[in-house]
Amino acid sequence: MKDRGVRGRRNGDLGALLTAVAVGALGEAMMLVAVPWFVLRTTGSVTRTGIVVAAVAVGTAATGLVAGPLVDRWGFRAMAVASYAVGGAAAACIPLLHSLGMLHFPALTALVLAASLLDVPGAAAVTGLTAGLAEAAGTPLERANALLGGVHQTAHLLGAPLGGAAVGFLGADSALLFDAGACAVAALVIACRVPAAATPAGPRPAESYVAGLRAGLRTLRGHRLLRTLTVSSTVFNALDSGISGVILVTYAYRSPDGPAQLGLLLAAFGVGTVAGTLGFAAVGHRFGRRAVYLRSGLLAGLLLAAFATLPPVPVGAALLAVLGAVAAPVGPVRTAALQRHVPQGQYGRVTASVDTLAQTAVPLGASATVALVGGLGLSWAVLAVAAVYLTVVACCWAAPGLRDL
């Protein structure tokens, strides 16, 4: 009876972390809608709106790489709390300074950047906490990571339309304040409900900051499984950015009701991804991790190739829903591999480096896909992206490092 009570309490700790992530992700999704609208409304310049978005993308990626060692120095819980607290404070300062007439464009850019500055190390800290809480609760890592991904994806799926509604009815200022409140709640829940024991005990790294950063990069380069997962996930991220940001937009543009059709396609893919993630949370730990990783990639590539026929939008939406479902297990499997194989004391810097490389691939993938669509046409461009997808899966199948899964 005592063991059952302890396990129930530890399941509650994991549930508290998932709740915090869900609340924070809901606010984050609303902010993604509110910020471009706020910048455009206050500056009246599409160019300045693009500058802010680009500055955030570059700054977040750069900070993610260099802030990784801080996760290992401060601990997972402290970094997770700091990430939400800094993001929420920056989001709250935007409407506050605007109401005081003190929000000039450089300050606006700096605050938007600050709001996402610790996103990458914060995400690394959350997955580090998830591993500790899952082990304490006796929950398989794959299930815990899938639940984490599922609540995050669901929050983003709901947060985008909620953000649009908030901006439309209450104004972008209110949406930003909602994000600040959501971040504050997430930080408080983690600080008060997630035990410090979720951060692995042991001495903090004694080396200098630069030495710690180099040690993490050496680990990433020298460990064959981590190296294989990093390269494959970076390429997959580049391809995914081209699919969502270029191919689907071009495909929907062919329809007379393009924006609505694009919304339908993205919603179908999002719902399929959530369904696949939660399904994997239920039964995924029963299957071989290498087989899941390879089969998910293979099926995703084949479904994408079928999309090259450019079917009617309802059929395309159904294909995307299935594609999202079959590709969903890749993320939890990769995260569990990092949690199992990164040496203790280096998890933050290694994971942040992997995530930073994946983010850096987004603009490169989108740019390459634009060139493909312009040079080959939409249908052949889809086939080319599917061929690259399947080539990466074949390379993973042949790679010795992936056998360590």
C-alpha cells in the first residue's frame, strides 16, 4: 500500500510537469500569432515585422547552442523555471512599455527576442526532468516523452486559433499578457510541484564554460548513435520545414479558397500528429525502438510520394493526417535515446546542441524547397523531397550507430 502511494505521488509529479508544459505551450502558441500582428499594427511595416521574426529565429538558435552548459550547471528544474519566467516577463513588458509610450522598435525587437531566448535550453531542461520523473514513477521513457509531446502539440493546435480570437476580440496586447500569465503559472507549477530530486544528483561540472561546451560537442561528434540521430533529425527538420512552409502553401494556393484550405491541411496534419503521439504513448514502448524509427520514416516518405499526385484537398488532408500519425513516434524515440545515452552532467549541452542544429535547418530547408518548386514544379518538387526523405531512412537503416537503439 505504501509503495502504491509513493508511485501515485510520483505519477502526480510527472502530471504536474505535463500540466505546466501544456499551459506554457498554450501561451507560446498564442504569442506566435500575437507578435507578428502586434509588430505590424504598431510599426505599419511588413519589413520590420520580417526583421523581428528573423532576429528571433537567429537569436534563439545561437542562444540555444551557447546556453546548453548552463542547463548542466543550474540543474533541470532551475533552467525550466528560468525559461518560463524570462519568457513571461519579456512578453508582459511589451504591452506595458507600449502603454507608456516607451516601446521603440529596437526595444520591441529585443523584448521579442528575450521572450524566446531560453526556449532551447528550457526544452532540454524539461526533457531532462521528464526522464527523472518517469524513472521515479516506473513509466517507460517512450511513454513519458510521447505524453510530453502530445500535450505540447495539443496546446499548440488549440493555441493558434485561440490566439487569433484573442487578437481579434481583445487585441494583441491582451494575447501577450495571456502568454505572460501562462508562463508565470508554468514556472510556479514546476518550482512548487516538481521535486528537486527530478534533477539527477551529483557534482556539477567543474570545468570552465568553454571547456564544458567543447566537451558536449565532442560527445556529440564521438558517439555514433547520437551523431546518427543528430544528422538524421536535422535533415528531417529541414524537409519538414519545406513541406509545411512551402509545399502546403503552394498546394493550397491552387484552390480558390486558399487560406481556408491551408488551415484545413495544417489542422489535419496537427490532429494526425497528436493522435499518433498519444497512440505511441499507449503502446509504443512494446516495440523495438530502431524498428519504430525506421518504419515511421519509411511510411512518411511513401505517403509524401503519394501526395505528389496533388489530389483534391479533402484527400490531401486525409493523407496529411495519416502522415502526421505515422511520423509522430520519431520525436519520442529520439528524445529517449538522448536521455539514455548522453553522459550524466552533459545532457543539457548535448541536447541543446542537437535542437539548435535542427532549428538551423529550418530556413535552409524552406529555401531549398522554394528553389525546387520554382525549378521543377510542385509535383516533381514533392517527389524530390520524398526521395530525399527515403534516402535518409535508407542511410539510417545502414548506419551502424542506429543499431544501438
